[in-house]
Amino acid sequence: MKAYFLTMQIKESSKVYDVVIVGSGAGGGMATKVLSEAGLKVAVVEAGPYFDPADPAQRTQLKWPWESPRRGASNIRPFGDFDSAYGGWEIDGEPYTSTEGTKFDWFRSHMLGGRTNHWGRISLRFGPKDFKRRSIDGLGDDWPISYEDVKPYYDKVDKLIGVFGTKENIPNEPDGFFLPPPKPRLHELFLIKGAKKVGVTVIPSRLSMLTKRINEDRGVCFYCGQCSRACSVYADFSAGTCLIFPAQKAGGQIDLYVNSMVREVLTNDEGKATGVSYISKDDRKEYELKGKVVVLAASACSSARILLNSKSKQHPGGLGNSSGVIGKYLHDSTGASRAAFIPDLMNRDTYNEDGVGGAHIYFPWWLDNAKLDFPRGYHMEVWGGLGMPSYGFGFNPNDLNEYIGEKVGGYGDQLRKDVKKFYGSVVGISGRGECIAREDNYCEIDPNVVDEYGIPVLRFNYTWSDHERNQAKHMHETFEKIFDAMGGVTLGTRPGKERDYGLATPGRIIHEVGTTRMGNDPKKSATNRYQQLHDVDNVFVVDGGPFVSQADKNPTWTILALSWRTSDHIIDQLKKRNI
Amino acid sequence: MDRRDTLKSLLIGGIGSGLILTGCQPSPEEKTLLEKPSENQYGRTEKEKAHDAKLLGEKFFNDHELATIAVLCDLILPATSTAGSATDAGVPEFIEFIVKDITYHQTPIRGGLMWLDNRTNKQFDKNFISCSASQQKQLMDEIAWPDDAKPEVEQGVRFFTQMRNLVLTGYYTTRMGIDDLGYKGNMPNVWDGVPQEVLDKHGVAYDPEWLAKCVDQEKRTTIAQWDDEGNLIS
């Protein structure tokens, strides 16, 4: 039996919350807001520290590269010193493993707001087809819900949080309630030109950044291009700044437990959840929180880990796992990238081109799979421009001379000239596509390894199939076509079969979903259409875990919409005393 | 207070850095100090602060190595009529830090410096920094142009390339370097498209249909409202 320590926290834990929410990212943040505003007493348990990008001690926005002694290099934080993710693919004391011959890189960000503090804010609705893929191509499974079920929530999320974009009437790229987009940058005009020449659809981006005020609490974008640093005036979407802080301000009964690593969901003799146990990172002791309802929002893999570690007489295979599917059907987006040198963009006049913290243009999936050797699609994201230098800027400063008949190398004044000559002349495109969810891509509990809190860790088993490899091959063909059409020189060589056509390692795109997938059949799914465990009616999962398929779209907007929908359902069920 | 002393007291006393830093405002002549890494002032976690402080308190290069790095710095980026040199921008201090932080730089840079001295000792019977300017240039010309370099100096070419990369990145991430480059952002702004003369220079134009959908910056602070079909009406 576990020993609990008599401390202040134990006193607090004698309080019974209406809802205990594990995790404070997109899913947890939305549940916190909706449930607390309904008058429920809510505990939010977050593995990392409190975080507010407006706090001068935590703010990285508008810092200059020289304020970091490593000039923003990415050896400490994986996306560089100024990126607002506390964590990464590797975290000291919190290992994970993989089965032989497979690899999955697992990105975790432990902090209030989780990964929403640094994400790209690409805020896309899944389209009608994205919920019913099996009916279209016979692969994977259909969702038990359709676009029509989620649409009202997408609409509400758009209005609550704010997303810019444009009405385009593209069948599987539903329009929403958009703020107006910013004008394209110079290199983006070249990319538009190139894409149009080769028949690739290009539209204004859809990003959750406030190009226009939406309420009195949040600021308007001031175009520093640094959303990855989290916005100190809350003009971009982060779960802390846009959901949890406003919910607190509205007088919600919310207790935040930070630096608190959840071990398991606790259950009673009937097998119903009674709360969670967690380890405080501050004193390394274990505590217990009681709740009538438990909402898991720790991220797809962390929530699966918690459930699999919550073993009891009633739930010997882990909580809610009578189907055995928890951890299975894990899938991340596919990804491949390429860069090109655009001679027409040499010798640029400089001006403030920061714009918003992401591309101002976007390439949605534009083809018909019937004519292709892979199922599903991919979208493309672009980069380039007159960015702020950081570590790595100026490396191989004139290698591009090779393409304009000049000499590579040298030193002195000529180097300065070359740096300026090529500044802003390189652009890049990244493809992000849909991977088919498979039962044999999974995470499970490693029987041999625990983390520094004594919690058994995850072991991953993940491989790509030819579906994904062929998609990456096609991405590179597309990149080259667009670069050619814009008068560019594609850099590097096209990766061949031996390198999976440049396909990124699973997990690297950080869109992992599917580990507690939803469905109508309790034998084949962990959660129902309301993201409620089939086996335990007072436990819900509101992160990416319940996704049946991932679409070629970033998952956050759908996590938000589904979390809101589930929260409404919880309120309804509590009122009816069904849970 | 000397910065290194500050660090020592930080390590020993574990006092919040904010107190110490506000307790010793730099005098105007110490202004360059501000250009140097301002420890803990860029949103660090406690663990990150401790890592930075530890490295800043250690010394990797010896005096001769640092002197050689300084000479190389200013051969690679000498001052111009409008911009200071690499040493003016504090690049040797940056290189001292970065090899401690990104440790794979250590052996190639340290070994490369020895390679350099070995080469000039054979050719001129002197260490690199004691060579005349023309002798130094002669060696630079041997290793700074990869396509023309003789096979026997291939290691020197690799060293030069790595050192030049660190010098350039160290330089262009300072105020001095950023001003020289002409980067104009990292400050509040209202982006309203590419300047017309730039569009003209590069022979591109905005598509009027696309532009019509873009933000009207005059109305950016008016609270957004939509009709039921999602059309913005404010």
C-alpha cells in the first residue's frame, strides 16, 4: 500500500473537486475554462512550473540574440534559447525507450500551457472527409462523429480564441470565423508565383494570432514574428494566457497544482475513478487529489501512460483498457523539408519584415489520391525572409557563390559583402502529411524502466510504411517543382529510398495522437464519441489521444473543439447525475 | 563589480541575480559589458541559470589560444569605415563561451590553433600571432579557399571554416553585427506589406484579389464581429 505524508497538501486533498484535470495544454486549458465557468470546482494538475509570458522573469519575447550567451543556440532548448517550451525530446530523469529497430522521438513540454506556448499556431479545422477516411479509402477507421458534430465547437473556438484566415470554399478545408490575414512577405510572393505555375493551391495562412482585437483582455499582434516565444500581450493562442488566466479572472474555482507529476488515476472498489495521485517535484513526495470526475489532458502518450499505469483489481490491464487498445494506433504527422536559393532575392533592401510568427501563406492538400501511389495528403508550410540572426547565422556564408559563378571561401571585407548579398535569399518548404493509424504503432509500459519519480515509463514501437514513404517522396518532387517555377536552385540532394525519402523520424512533427482512440465499439476503442472511457464513465480524455485519424492538419484546433464538446457533455451528465 | 566575481558570489551565495545586477549599474564606459551575455536576463529556468553560471565561471582557452583567436577574428572580420571588427564586437568572448557550451567545438578548435602554429613554425619559425601581417595573410590564403587548397592543408581548411563560422555567427548576433547587416525588426511594428519600391526592384506585385482579403490596419483595434455566415463586419 502507498504511504501518504501528512502535509498541507494532504489537507488540501481532503477537498473533493468536481473535476480533476491532468494537464494544462490545449485540451486541459479548454476543459478548465468551460468546466469552471459552469461553476464546478476544478483542480488542474500540471507536471511543470507556472508560466506567464508577460512575467519579466520568464519572458523571452523581444530579447536580442546577444542576451543569450549562446546566441539562442538550440543545444539547451531544442528550438533555441528563446523558444517557450520547457522540455524537449529528451528530459533529464524522464526517459522512455523503444523496441529494437524502431524509433519514436517524444516531445514533452512541462509548463502551464504545455506545448501551446511555443507551437506554430497553425489552426485548422478537420474537414468532412477527415472524419470518414475508411469510408473513402478503406484504410484505418472512421470516427464515430462527423464534421457536423464538431462544427459548432470549431465556430465557438474561432470566436473565443481568434484565428486569421480567409473564406476559400475548398471542400475539405472548412472556412470559419476568421480575422483578416496579414499581407504576404516578399519571398512568399515568389512562392505564390511558383505554386500557381505548377498548379499547387496556395491561400492565406490560418493562424491563431490576433491581427485584430477580439476582446479587452488580450492585446493585438505587434508583428515581432516571435509567437514561438509566447506573446507577452497574449496576442497569440496559448492555453495559459487565453483559457486558464481568463477563467481565473472570471472568478472560477480553480486550484492549480504545478510541478506535479501524475502517477495514476485512483479507483474505488466499483472501479470508478476517485481522483489521482501525483508526485510533487518540489519535495518528491506523493499526494492524492480527490475528484468526482477525472479529465486526462496530459498529451496523447502521457495520458495513455497514466491509464496503463493505473492498474487495479477491476482494471488489471490498466484503467479503461479492457479493449487492449490504449497506447495503440499512435500516429504522428509525416514530415519532410527542403530549402532553395532564389537568385532573384539576392541583394535585398532591408526593412522590418518580421510579420506574424509564422508564414503568411499556406498550401492545403490539393490533389486526388486516385492518381497517386499513397493514400491521404499533406499540406505545406514555408519559411524565409529577413529574419533576426541567431546562432548558426553566417555559417558557410558564401557557399551559394557556387551557383552564381563566384568563389566560395575567403575572409575580410568580401565576406561581409557576401553575407549581405545572400541575406534573405533562401526559402524553405516543409510538408506535413497524414500517417495511417496502425495497431502495431504503439506505446506501452516498459516493464524494466522507471523515471526519477518511480513511475514506469513508456516504450515505443513505431515504424513508417510505404504509405508514408511514398508521400515523402512526393513532397520532395513538389518542393523541387515549386522551387524551379520560382526561379530557384533547390539545395541538397533529393533523399532516396535508403533515407526513407527524407521522412522525419516519427514524433519529430509533434502531432502525435491516437492512443485512446474513440469509437462506438468498446472492444475496438478506448473512448466513446464524447471522449469518455467505455469502461469508466467518470474518466474523460481531452488531448489528442481519442483521435481516430490525424488528417493532414495540425491537431490543436480539433483538440480544443473536442475538449469543449466533452466539457459540455460532462456538465450535462453531472446535472443529470449520470456520472 | 567584475562579472566573474558576480558569478562567484552567485554560485556561493545562491542569491537572486536580479539583486546583484541592479546593485551595480554599469557606468557609461562599461557599456560594452551590456553587449556581453547578460546572465539570467532572458527568461531562464533555475536549472538553465545554473548551467549558464557554471560555464561563465569556467575558463577553457589559455591566454595564447585566446590571443590567437583574437588575431583570427580580426583577419576574418576587420573593422570597416562603418562597422567595428570582430574583436570590437566581443567575438573572442563568445567563442570562449560557445566551446564550453557546445563541446564538440573544443577539440577541433583547440587542435586547429595548434595546427596553425605548427604550420607557421615550419614556414616562418614563429607562432601564428608573432608572424607579420603578410605572413599571416599568406597562411590564410592557403586555407580560406576550399576549392583551391592543397591536399596537405586540408585539416587547416576544415579548422578555418569552423572558426570563420563561429566568428561570423558571433559577430552577426551582436548589436554591431545586426546594425551592419541591416536587420530592422525585433520591435513593435505594424506590418502592412512589402514596400512598393522593393516590389518593383524584384519585379513582383500583390494580387489585388488577395490583398482585398488582408487586414485593414486602420481597424486593427476595433473588436471583431461577424455575421452568422462568418463574414467580418467590423
